[in-house]
Amino acid sequence: MSTTNKRPLKNLYLPGIQLPVGGVVSILHRLSGILWVVSLPLMLWFLQQSLTDDSSYQRVSALFATLPIRLLSLILVMIVTHHLVAGVRHLLQDVEIGVTREGGSRGAWIVMLTVAVASSVAGVWLFK
């Protein structure tokens, strides 16, 4: 029995791994889904509070006028937009649309561009 190991070394330095843009979009899709599910109770609580009565609606409206909540709203718009658009990309790949290397890369860049445009529009709207 030989004690030398002939297997190649594995690179476990995660920041050094270069993923293609499709891999980054796929990982961000999973992360955005998790963040969306985690933030859902907070969003539903705000909705419930705003529908309770007029004074509760005024309190929630005043809270949404603050900078931290506006930033949180912008982040939630980015999360939902990314998850929705990347999900459509994954569905298109399931029916064999954009499964080549070029098509996958092009679709991933479209996802990133769509999220950037939607975030910019939401940012302008939220911070006007």
C-alpha cells in the first residue's frame, strides 16, 4: 500500500475561484429567494399594520418616509426583481432556450442589466 496521494490538490480559497456570470446569477438567484422568504413576514406585518385603521396607516406611512426604510425598500425591489428575472431565465433554459455557453452568458447579462435598470427606476422613485 502506497502512502503517496496522486490526487490533484483542491483549491479551497473561495475568493480565488472565478465563476462565469451565469454561475454568479444562479447563486444570486438562490440567495435572493432566501432573502425574499425571510423578509416576507416583515412585509406582511407592515401590510397588516397599514390596513388596521387610519392611525396605523399614518404610522406606517411616516415610517416609510424615513431613509432606512426607503433603503430597505430599494433592496427588496432589487431582491424581488433579481429573483423574478433570473427565475424566468432558468425556466427558459428548462425548455432549451439559451443553454449554449454564449446564450447562457447573454441571458445572465440580461438579468443583471434588468436588475440594474429596475433598481435605478425604483431608486429615483423612492428618493425623489
